Amino acid sequence: MTQSNVTTSVNTETSNQRNALTRLASIQSLQIALVLLVIFLVFSLLAPTIFPQWSNLRQIVQNVAILAVLGIGMTFVIITAGIDLSVGSVLVFSGVVSAKAMQALGSQGWGTALVGVIVAIGVGLLWGLLNGFLVAKAKVPALIVTLGTLGAALGLAQVITNGVDIRAVPKELSDTVGYGNVWGTTIPLITLIALILVVIFAVVLHKTKFGLHTYAIGSSEEAARRVGVKVDRHLIAVYALSGGLAGFGGILSLSQFGTTAIAGQSQTNLNVIAAVVIGGTSIFGGVGTIFGTMLGLFIPAVLQNGFVIVGLQPFWQQVAVGTVLVAAVFVDQRRRNAATRGASAKAKNSLTALWSKKQ
Amino acid sequence: MASTTPILQAKGLTRSFGAVRALDAVDFDVYPGEVVALIGDNGAGKSTLVKALSGNLDLDAGEIYYAGEKVELNTPSAASKLGIETVHQDLALAPHLNPTQNMFLGRELTTSGVLGKIGFLDNKTMRARSQAAFDELGATVRSLSGPVGAMSGGQRQAIAIARAVAWAKGVIFLDEPTAALGVVQTKNVLEIIRRVRDKGVGVVFISHNMPNVIEVADRVQVMRLGRSTATFDSSKTNMEELVAAMTGALDGAGA
């Protein structure tokens, strides 16, 4: 029996370690918020007459709107310890089918626009259901399933259009959702739409049973299954959510760019995944916040915008984002290891312990 | 024992894995308010029996009765609904969730009204009820809001047991609950077992620790090579006899 060893280690445990894991996500959000603030201040100092002006910031929040919608679904998926590589392709495919439907209806009027919205969401939902079914029931790894649907959805979009972009978007959509403002303000309508979705799904993730089961499955699928959580059904729902939001992204993209932009979304999935991970969601599941994802989206967006304004080659943005991504995961990993080591001496010297001493 | 009907009774449970007979016509019973220890060497079929009785295993043959009525235990949920709870060796807690969330996982309380219907959680009530459950067991769970993954083995064990105790109305299975624990924690677990028994719940306790078994069990059921080979009244047995029965030295004599 090794009982005496165990007793010692239990006794040496201090209350410093408690809350360590739950705090992880929020700490990382805080650090990312600081990084974002620093970037913002630097650009504001370098270009005080352009960068911090509302006209410029307005452009940034307009540009991240579609990625934010995709980021919601991706956060849910990654919290379950999954991944969805297909979001960009599903966005394109949904946009194509929706544009085809609106073309058939004459391409004008609010009625047509509404049909377009419903078709786009519905088509995205179907791709999501397919992903979810293959992951949950057929037990194919999510990376492979969504790599497959990434190719299939994009290929089918090209088959449907013969590779030629469709530009049949109702004027009503592009004038309002596309580049219109919220009535009586200069806030882009597309940003408000994204913000509403972000708030709704942040509440779902953090306050409801659906959200709790999402964390539980990512934390320990087996533990969730044993207490009667309907794991398969939940996973299908989460991938369907991601697909449905990508479909909605499709109609937003159509509205904003006035074209199906078939070739324009090849990096979208990776940009969204990077934002989710930078924002403190663990790719191993069980931890993450929608708020973090939003912070994670703004870092590349602000960098891109800022580099252009200060006259640096915008390609530096990719270098910077890559670095931030790896650094974020590195810091996260270190902290996670320290936290799960619990009572060990090393953990006391870690950032986690420093943080928890403040409570 | 007050009751004359076993709260859980198994007759002729049989299950083979290929050529291996993991369970060979096993009979087993536990009465309300009784602690039955299930002992046996590795591979004797203890865990397989627990799986069968907690809805985690399909059987080739055999019948299970709950409070005298025949039941089918096809899923863990079916067992839970009857009031059968299991503390698995690996505890089966979600490490990133806090003790309250683990306690109520799969059985969450929602707020009243429309918000509750769409799944809004009543965290306040759940926290209060978890606290009450931990207090009742005398379990020292330091933080109800920290993730259980960052807690010590003893605390996690206490949470897993408290969860099972809180939901078990009829029978509770404890698969090696003291294997990873220190002296003090082991004592606490044995104390918890007695308290649960005093509430009238049947407790089935798997252990390799013979002094613990003799200390806490009312009855000891020995398994060997997929069969239940002997039953002892723990007040009338000793360690030598139990070990002999486990290793087969008593074969033909004790059974």
C-alpha cells in the first residue's frame, strides 16, 4: 500500500490551487485583452489622426462581423474537443445555393431576401448535421470529417456555378445588411446583427444546460455519458449549430460583397480557429468563452488595419498572428499542466499560483 | 436486517467475452441497510458483476430483480432511475467542471418558468443542495466553484461518493473506493458507508483491503473465476479464511 505517500501529498495541498482551472480561460482572456489594448495604443500613437478615429474603427468592426458569427459555432465545437474545418466552404456553398434560389425568384424584393436567408441557414444546418452525424455516430475523427466536407462543399459549390461567381443579390440586402448602418447611427448593421448573435449564444453557453453539457463532453465524454448526458445527440447539435451559423455567414457575405466569392474563403476556417484558440479556448476541450473568441478575432483584424495605416507591408499581419497563436497556446499549456499537477511544488511557482494568491 | 426482500437480487447472471466466461451463473443479493463486500482476485468478475448490475453490460443470461420486481438494466440511466448509483474506480467526474456541476450533471435543475423550459440553470439551488450533500457526508470540499480536476484525490473521491449517495435511493456500488486514498480519507469513506447504510440503502463495496472489508461489511461475498464461490458473515470470519476463499484454497469446502 502506498497510502502514506498519498496522505502527504494531500496534506501539502494549499488553497492556492483551487479555482486554478476555471480561472484559466478568464486569465487568458485578460491577457489577450491586454495584448489587444497595447496593439491599439501603439497604432494610436503611430497614427493618431487616422487609426483611432471612428471611421477607421467602424471599418474594423464591420470586417470582423462575419468571422464573429462563425467564431460562435467554432467556440462551441472546440469546447467539445472537436474541430470544424468546413466553415468557410459551408459558407460559400450556402451562399451559392441561396444566390441560386434568389436568382430564380427574380433577385429583388424583401420576400426574395427572406427566402435567401432561410435557404442559406437551412443549407448550412444540413452540412452541420452531416458533420455531426459522422463525428458522433460514425465515430470518424472531426478533423477528417470536416476536412472531407471542406472539400466536398467547396467542390459542389463550383459544380453548381461552373466556377463562375453569382452576383444576383437583392439590393434590399446589400443596402441594409451589406453596408448599411443601424438606423440613425453610423454603426454598421452587420456588426449589430453579429453582436446580437454573440450575446445570445454567450448566454446559451454560460447559463444553460446546453452550454454545460458542451463543457462536460469536452471535459470527459465518458463521464458525461455515464451520468446520462445524450452525448451523440449533443455533438450533432453542436456541429449543426456551427454549420447553421456558417450558412448565415453565407448570406451576410453575399450581402456585404454582392457576390458568392467562391475562392475568397480558403483561409476563413483557419482564421476562425486561430481566433478561438487565441481567445483561451482549449483545443483539448472543456474550457473556453465566446468573449475570448471575440478578443481573439480583433487581434488579427486590428493588426491588419494598423499595418496598412502605418505603411508596413500588411503581410506582416500573418507573421504576427502566427506568433501570437503559438504563444497563446504555449502559455495556456504551461498553465494547464501546472494546474492539473495540483499540489506539486512547481505549480506554486507558476503563474497560476501567483494569480490565485490574490483572492 | 429489517427487510426480507432483497433490494437488488441477481439470479444466474452469465456473460462471456469470446472464450472467457467472465460471469458464470452468478447469484447475488443485497438487502436494504446492508453492506455487502464483494471480494476476489483480479479477474474474478467483480467489476463485470458491478457493470451488469449498474446497467453498463449486456448479459447472455440471468435475471435481475429490484425490490422483488424483475427489471431490465440496459443503460446506466435505467439503473439511475431505479435508484442504483455507482462510484466507478476512475470516479467518472468531468475535470473542468466544479463539484456542483458534477453533482448535478445529467440531472440539472432549471429555473422556474419559461427560462427554465429553455434550459436556464438554477445554479443557486444546485449549489445549496450540493453543499448540503457534502455537509451531510462530512466531506470537506474546499471550493464549490473550482474545477474538480485541480482538487486532491481524496476530495474528488468525496465528490464522486457524495454524488452517488445523493441520488442512490436503493443501492450504491463502490468499486474500490479506498484504493487511492490515505489513511484518514479511507476512514472517512468507511464512515460514509456506515451512514449510507443507516439511511436504509444497500451498499455493495468492492475492495482488496481485507481489514476494511471485515471492519465495514455485514456480509462478504467471494468471487473466483467468474463464479460466486462463498458467502461469509463478516462477524464470524477472519482474514485468513477470506484470502483462502479468494485464492481457491477452500474450493469444495467453503462453497
